[in-house]
Amino acid sequence: MDYVNPTEVVAESVELARKKAGLSIMNMLLRGILAGAFLGFATSLAITVGTQGLPPIVGAILFPVGFVMLVLLGFELATGNFAILPMGLLGGSIRWSQLWRNWAWVYVGNLLGSVLYALFFYLAITNCRTNDGGLVAAQIKLIAQKKTLAYMAVGANGWIAALIKGILCNWMVTVGTVLALVSRSTIGKAVAMWLPILVFFALGFEHSIVNMYVIPSAMMFGAPITFGNWWVWNQIPVTIGNIFGGVLFTGVALYVAHGMQSAPALAIQPAKRTIEPLLEKQPGFVS
């Protein structure tokens, strides 16, 4: 059958965490760069659509294309890994050091890819700095200022608001990451992932990787935002919120709800992988 039940999904997430934790640094960086760029493509698409007089919901409907493409191509997105790696930790397939290693290198890769795409997009729509980028540039600057200067204007309340929006955002994004495992078919995976990603974008919550594109892009277009404004009032609180949302409300919650049922089987798998090569050498062994 096409559908994969939640218990099996959690078991697959634990195994997926093991595979992600085993990636080389170069592989994590490359896959992270590509993921950051793909989200940049999707974000600039949604913003461009918003300047054409269409309702904002149209941009939200289109935005998940970037997420679907990067997941299907096996790229690495830090916000999704904020849920998958903790499930691997709880399931015993990875160690703490592997979790931090993956999160750090993928986050750096996402940042590099997002800023790289922002630079290319800036050069593209300004015809290599021969115009100001028009309505799209103006909209990007407006959005980025709401994500930074607007929070700064209300002080601690703004910082907390960014944190909470980060939690709510990655609750949905990590659900999208896990829903990629509920179907065996490509179309089933795409539809399942589309739903929660549309929700977070339509509600205007804060995604740390999306902001790695939006805010640097606005700075290139001349928005009055400093590097400190970006990190203190958005990137840091939003990233913390994304981590809490992914770890607690998806990773831990799903493992407790469904993973305990498959824990005995998961515990057997490492031993099985160790002993099978030895058994295969014995006469009459059938896997």
C-alpha cells in the first residue's frame, strides 16, 4: 500500500537520522547549500507573485514547491533536521555529538546557499545593478524590515514574538518533513509535504532559513538593516524557536506517541546489522 502508518514513519525517521548523521562534512555543506538556494527560489517566487496584485494566499500556495523539490532530491535542511535527528537520538541510532555535528554544518550550508542565491537574485532583477529592482525589491525590503526593525522597536517583546513565531513555524515545517515519509509514491509525498508548509507560510511565521535569504537580500537592495539587526532581532531568536518547535512538538512528541511501540524493533536493528555479515559466512544461512 502507498500509505505508511505513523509507527513505521517514526521507525524510518530513526533510520533516516542515522544516515544523515553519517554524512561527510562536505556532503552536509553541499546538500545544505542547495537546500538554502531552493528555499530562496521559492521565497522570491512567492514575493514576486505578491507584487502582481494577487491575494497573498497565492504566494503561500506556491511556496512549498521549494521544500518539495529539496526533500525529494535528498538535500539537507537544518529546520527539518531539528526534528529528525532527535528521533534518532531517542531511538538510539545516533549520539549527541552526531546531532550537533549535523545541525551545525547543515545550518552553515543553508546560510551559504541562501546568501548566494540572494546575491544572484539581486544581480538578476537589477540587471547587474543598473536599476533598483522595482516592486519586487521594494517588497523584499518591506518584509525584511518587519522581520527585524519592527521587532527591535518593541524591545524584549519583539524578541519573544520572533521566538514564538519560530516555534510555530517549525512545528509545521517539521511535520512536513516527517510527512514526506507517509507515502511510497512521489505524488503522495509531494501532497503530504505541501499541506503544513502552506500553513506556516500563509500565517506569516518565522523560518530561519527563509530569513537567511530575505534579510540579506533586502540589505543588498539598500534596506536600513545592519548585520546586528538581522542576527539579534531575527536570526538568533527565530533559530532558537525553530529548534524548540522541531525538537519538542514534532521529534519528541511523535516519538513518544508512536515510537515507543517500535522501540524494541529499533533496538534489534543495530545488532542485526552487526551479526548478519557473520552469519552469512555460515553454510546454509538465508537472510
